[in-house]
Amino acid sequence: IKPGAVVMDVGINRLDSGKVVGDVDYAGAAKRAAYITPVPGGVGPMTVATLIQNTLQACEDYHDTSAQ
């Protein structure tokens, strides 16, 4: 990781202990990155919002009868 980089961890992994972690070694990356998203508590809500938005758009497109 380059010094000053922005790291967005979007991975979700559950350890045998039950702890949820991302794909990035947070402690190690935080030493070099200017910003880093945590897991959990990072980009998850934005991912959910985008999935809902895309689902609604697909539904609207599917039921659009003006093109028929």
C-alpha cells in the first residue's frame, strides 16, 4: 500500500471465532493509508442502498409499458 492511499475494504469474512473481518489487514494498512474503511461498519450500508436502487430501477424498466 502506497503511503497516503485510500483503502476501501469491501470483503466480508467470518473467522472460526465468529469475528467478521475484511480482506485487508486493517492494522497494517492503517499505518500507511491516509484513509481506510473498517469491516464491519464501512461500506456495507452503501452497498445495500445501491443494490436496492438497482433492484427498483430494474423493476421499473421491466414494467415500463410506454416502449411497447
